[in-house]
Amino acid sequence: MPAKTLTAQHAAHRDDIGDLQTRRPVPGPKLAQVDPFLFLNHHGPQVYPPANRGLPFGPHPHRGFETVTFILEGELAHRDSAGHESVIKAGGVQWMTAGSGLIHAEVSPAAFLEAGGPLEILQLWVNLPSRLKMTSPRYVGLQADQIPALTADQGRVTVNLISGKWGGQTGPVPSLTGVFMTTLHMKPGGKVGFGSLAGRNVFLYLVRGHVSVNGKAVAPWHLVELDLEGDTLEIAADDEAVVLYGHAEPINEPVVAHGPFVMNTREEIVDAIRDYNAGLFDHVTAA
């Protein structure tokens, strides 16, 4: 089977939010999306002092897509207007389907505000097709010990399987659109391969370390763009590395985004704003 071809690399640009260090590889100047993957924010790594203000993401609305949040270091408190509430610790993941609309808050828990500590978080936005944009909201919060940690290459690679199938196991998040999603922790010299990728867009972001992707060197804080036709992929680590890796079939529909709403038409954006202003998202106070 032909290997996927690396066609471009996109550096994450710095776009801090207050005192929260933030880098964003997509959307960027030369890459609008990796359909259906719309947006990635890389917050940190940084260390918060005691008596800090924490994360700045108070109550805000979403409609039409999903947010997948990876807590690499620190903690994240979530509450939303559909009644979901959790505190996810380091190594955990939360997968929220905004669907028809909800309000949520993602903030630092009280203990973190008091004591401070290291923090590093990734948030990925995954589009939904038109047939699912008004689906009922849902939320899955997973701690690290609820995510299968599968080893490869004699233990030099750990595949944290969040959704999809790999190594004879199935990830705990049942993706509505068949998204495969993992984080990879790689030791120097570790290698891991993936197949059955033809017709699927790969989302591969190097969080830290240095790797090669199908023989091409990739630097930290870069998103790799690959062709759609190739079927196989090999990632090899030069040093300790962390990789966000997923893939999905492209949706191939128009994307019209306005702030926290992602729909197919301008008219649907107007509807979302109207419904939010009418209080239709706010079934339970998110604070």
C-alpha cells in the first residue's frame, strides 16, 4: 500500500489569551482546516503561581461541532448547561458534542487556583456534518486510567486510545462520525505505524520532541499536512516526544463559522445567535 505523502508543515503561531500561553497551528495563514478538524489551541506548557486566576474560559456557547480537550498537565473543571460536570486531571480527556447548542465553562478548579502548578492543555474542534449539527448535546469525561494505554515497539511507544480501534481494542469514546483519536508518548528511537488511511485526513500535531513522519523530519509545535490518497503512516521519534494523532473521513461540506458557532450557511449562524440570545441554550446555569 502506498505511504501517505507529507505535503506541508504548519508552525503554530503564538496567540496568548491573557496570561495563558497559547499556540495555534490551525486555522493558519496557509491552512484553513484539515476537514473535519477545524481548530487546535495548544495552551502552555507553563507553571502558574499560587493564588492565580486560572483558565479564562468562563461560560460561553457552542453549536454545530465537537470539542475534544486533552489535559496533559494540570486540571480542568467542566460544567455545561446540559447538566454535565467534572474535574479532569492530567492525562485525561473530555469529548463534548455541542450539537444543537449548549453553554459550557472550562476553568481551573479551586485547588489549582490556590496552589498553582504546571498546566498544558490541547483543545481540538471537530466539525459535524449537516445531518448531525442539531444532534443532542453530550459529554464524555475520562481520567487517565480510563483510557487504554497500548504499547508498541517493545514499550518504546504508548498509544493512548481515545476513539476508534487499534491493537485489537476500541477506545472508550464512541465517535458519532468515526473519528480515530489518540495521543502518542514516544521514547527515543520508538516507532509506530498506522494503516487503512486511504481517503481519510490525518491530523498530526507534534506537541513536543522531534519525530519523522514517513521519513520526513518534523519539529515541535508543527502540524503535518498529508495527502488524502496514501494508506500508511510511520512515526519515528528522535527523542522523547508527544504527538496528537487522529484521522477521519472528510465531510466535504461548506463551513461557515462565527465565533463559537460552526454551521453550513450564514442563515444557520443567524439562527444560532438568535437562539442563544433567546436563552434556548441555557437549560442549566453553567458557572
